[in-house]
Amino acid sequence: MKRRFSVYFALIFILGLVIGAAGMYSYGWYTGHWHQRLSRHRVVEYLHEKLSLSQSQTQQLQQIVNNMEKKESELRNQVEPQFQAIREEARAETRKILTSQQVEKFNAMAKRWDAKRKNAGHHAAPPPAKQ
């Protein structure tokens, strides 16, 4: 009897660990805590520490990273309208196959997706002009 109780206890404990780990993973992934971009400050700090950079090298690296980020931002701003146009085209096609109730829900979902993209640092461009 004691042995059976011990086995059940161990199984429940292991099941609790698995469910808890899955919950933490889901929370971390879907809230963005585990896949956020590295900040440029953290990159410079990491390289300063790992490569034993001098103060001069750290300042130069900071400038390099700043220039890279500026160029990336400019490129992102150039291509974002194209990505937005593709998203809008797909959404328009999707709306064609939905009922009016589904369209309302879909529009609300798309609005949340756009807000999440904007908050994640992906600057959403305004939707293309309707023709």
C-alpha cells in the first residue's frame, strides 16, 4: 500500500513539474520574454567584457553599432510598406471567405496583431491607399 502511494505521489509530482514547465515556456514565448532582440547596449557591454576592450575600442564599437542600427532602421522603413501591402492583400482575400461575424472577429484580431508588431519594434507603416 505504501509503495503504491509513493508511486502515485511521484507521478503526480512529475506531472506537476511537466505542466509547470510547459506553462512557463508558453508564457515566456508568447509574451516575448524569450525572443526579444538584443539591445545595442547589451551587445556592446557583452563584447566589452568578452573581448576585454579598451575604453577607446568600446566607444568605437558603440559608434559602429549605432551606425548599423541607423542603417537597419532606414532599410526597415523602406521595405515595411511592401510587407504591409502583402499583409493587407492577404487579409482582403481572407475577408472574402468569411461571414460577416467572422470578419468582425478577424478585423479585431488583425488590429491586435498590428499593435503587437508595433510594440515589438516593427514599425507598422500605414496601410496602402485604397484604389
